[in-house]
Amino acid sequence: MEAEEIRYDQKADVLYIWAKNPEEVDRVTSEETGDEITVEKDAETGEVIGVTIMHFSKRDDAIEGIKISDTELSPA
């Protein structure tokens, strides 16, 4: 999935990754993966259009080498 938009909400500690603007999709469905990660899909095609990752800064394996804006994330 190639990201069109990546946004990190530091206060909520949530990372949003969008491959497509959800407003461009008629109907979006969300599927929880069980690890506080939600996958957003186009309901008609099943195409993944976004991913939401909760408690992002506490995920040692998920943040290594990721830089968002001018803020380098590091494990808590």
C-alpha cells in the first residue's frame, strides 16, 4: 500500500495512514485486527485504503526508522 497521507496525532498517540482519501470512496468498512490496529477498506472492492494504529509510540517494532514530519519517534 503506497501512502497518500500519513498523520500522527501525538496527543492521542494514533498513526493514520491513508492510501486513498476516504471521501473519494462511496462506502468504507473498518476491520479490527485484534492488535489495536484498524484496517479501512473500500466496501465495494475490498481494497485497503487506510490503516489506523493505536498506541503507536509504544510499539517498539513499529516505530524503528519512522519519521513523521520533523519529529523522530522513539520507544516510550
